[in-house]
Amino acid sequence: MHNKSRRDFLLKTGYGLGGLAVSGFMPGGGVITSALADDAGLEALAGGNPLATKLPHFAAKAKTVIWLHMAGAPSTLDLYDYKPDLIKLAGTGVPASFLKGIKTSTQGGVTKLIATKRTWKQHGQSGAWFSDLLPNLAEHADDMAFIKSSVTIGATHDISIMKLNSGGLNPGRPTLGAWVQYALGSANPNLPAYVVLYNDKREPRGGVTNWSSGFLPAVYQGTPFRPGNSPILHLNNPEYLAVAEKRQALDLLKRLNEKHDGRYPDDTELQARTESYELAYRMQETAPEAVDFSKESDATKELYGLNNEATKAYGELLLRARRLTERGVRFIQVVSGPADIKGDSRDWDAHQNIEENHSTHARIVDKPIAGLLKDLKAKGLLESTLVVWTSEFGRTSWSESGDGRDHNPWGYTQWIAGGGINAGTTYGSTDEIGLQAEKGKEVDTYDLHATVLNQLGLDHLKLIYKYQGRSERPTVVYGKVIKELIA
């Protein structure tokens, strides 16, 4: 069969076979565009299924990562990082001493410091500070390990989100979930090992770049699940297609692909497409059940906030995340941002009116995340599941608009829970006005990635993929495991 007719056959049969159902394997939503790997980088594809289960470098503490990305960057000065000195200094100019070592357009004495308007209390035996925006999460203070000296590079959303997910400042690097899937394979052959969840009608900012396989083989890219009852496009068969016909068509596709694959052994894209068809076939039975809430108890639905319009959409994502965790999905990336919020309030990016913005978004995520932690703990899953609360950067202690906060990559808070983490602890701090991280304790994205990989039993220095003559690894040429965060 010559190339043109072969392509036509792939396209015509693919739609009927759920061929686009796992378009997460295919950059651009169904058309694989990643570059070909060199010979040295094909070790994961040689001689078998690239998604076969692989052993970690050492005994793992965690089996699954639930990566909670608070899109838009919340002000952790209004959530976790209580700064009484900032309250005292509110309304005054930014002292020049706090600006040393950073590049910002802010000039001391010009832009005014603003204080949080929230009420603060310490919680749990750890005495962790929470504002009144997060009353439900505060009940889990002793389950969390806070990283209060987080830093990153860049202060624009697209670049910093890319760095958060891939460690790169430009497109083309694999995301953390793709590295995990490459290193460990799949624990459940009937579901993708790397799933992306979001509760908006459109893709999150940056789209497929933020769950891309980059220079890894295309098969390791994340699979996005849309919100609602039909999260996977084209998964169901057309009414006229019988089960036997579907299987016969897939078998023919496989034989054609294997024949073509023999001519182009370095082309990882063809194998990715073949694997996606086979996975789609298996997912027709397993995926609907994995995202079906009908058998969950009323108490569980209430736990995640499914009975409240404000929390329902995000709560469904997290309940779905728990169900995927139970079914062996390795990496679940959850992006916040509800579909029913318009304009500037779609995410946490509060340059103006931070009180309204953060009250809205805290209400959306507080109960569902607390419910997730409680549910994982009750089911004995938290000890093997690493929950990461993260964002692209933090927000400043001043405002250029009067009632909001600007972007801050120099010092902010993130937290992790479960998966062998030293719960009830805090690592690092920011200065008295919550602007810059404590010197010597900065935790960059690379360090967070290295620590997450460590809990999965992976040494970020040994997790290597040969690409264009270079030995590439997840943390580029940086990164260290933050041992104080590990139990």
C-alpha cells in the first residue's frame, strides 16, 4: 500500500476506533509532530512495549503523584505566609533593603506595601499558619510539609508555567509527568499512565506544551481528560461498527504499521500512534468506569463538595483523580480554573481586586483539596500518593494597581503531602515582608522535581535520555533533593 492510501486508511479508520481518544499521545491533538529520537535514545522502545512497567532506581515511597497546579499564581501571603511586619508597614514605600539582589521595576518609596486583610490562626500540632480563606485545608496542617522558600525564573505566566511543568524556559523539553511515564512505564495497561485534568471548556494556558513529551518518544505525552461526563473525545464506536470489525481493523493497522516500522526503525511517532489505538481500544471498557461517580456514596460526594455549585466542578476533578490513583495512574496533573468565571477572575492572577478574586478561588479549591487528603488517608492511599500544591510563582507584597498583587518569582510558598514526606514541617522562609526567600534555602522548580522523583524511587541524576548527542535529564543541569522534606 503506497503512502497516500495508507494515510487515508489511518485517518478513515482511526476515528471509528477511538484513534483520537488518546490524542494526548499526539502533540497538536491527533497529529504527531515530535522530532525523531537518535539511536541512543530508543532504548525504551527497543524490543517491546514502551509503556511496560519498569523498576525504579531504588525502593519508592510513592506510586502516584497528584500535581495540583493553582493556575494564575495565588498570593501565598494571603493564604499561608503570615507576615505581621508587612501589616505594620502597609501603606509605606518598599524599603530599598528588601529589593537587593532582585530585578524589578519597583523603586523603594514609590510603590506601596499592602497588607493582607485576612484573619490568621495557627493550626495542628505543627502550629502552621493559615488564613481564614482556607478553613478546610487548615484541618490538615499536620499532613503537609510547607516549602516557604520557593523560587523560580521569569515572571510571565507562559514561561513560568512551562518551567514549572518541564524545567525549560522554551518549548521542547519533556514535562515531569512524561519523564515519570518514560522511567516507570504504566502500572495499568488499560489507562494512560499520565493524565491531565482541568475544569474549563478550553485548555489551560499553554495547552499541550504543558503535558508534552518534548524530545522523548511521543508515546510518553500526557492524555488530557476534558471536564464533564465525556472526558475523552471519540472513545465510543460509531453505531454501525461491530466489535469484530473494530478488532479486525486494528489488527490490519498493526500489521501495516509493523511493516512500515521496519523501514523506519528510528521513527518513534508511528509506534506512539499504534500504542494509542490499542490503548483507546482497551479504554473503551475501562475509562468510562474510571470517571463514573455514580457508585460513590453521598458522603464521599459531599466530602469533595459535589453538592455545592461553587466547588462541584473542581471537586469532580479531584474525585476523578482519586479514582485514577486507585487504578494505578502514575501522574495526575490537575489545573485549577472554573469554566463559569469570566474575565480577569478565571484564575488566581489577581493584579486587581485580590479580595474578591482570592475569596472566589479559595472557596473553589479549599473543600475539594481537603476532601482529597481526607479520602486518600481514609483509604490508606495517602502514604503511597504524593500530593503537590504548586504554582508558577507567587505574588508581591506591594501592588501597582492599589488592590491587587504583582508577580513574585523570588519567594513564595508551596506544599507537599503524603508519599513519604515529613508531614507537619516547614522548610525555609521568606523575609519580613514575604518578598525574597531565605538565602541558602531556596527551592527552585528543579529541586521540587528532584524531590518528587526521589519519592517515586528515581534518581534525577541517573534518569537519562540520549538526545542529539546529549545526555538529557529531567532537571536539566540543576536540582537537588530536599532531604529535610523526606520522612
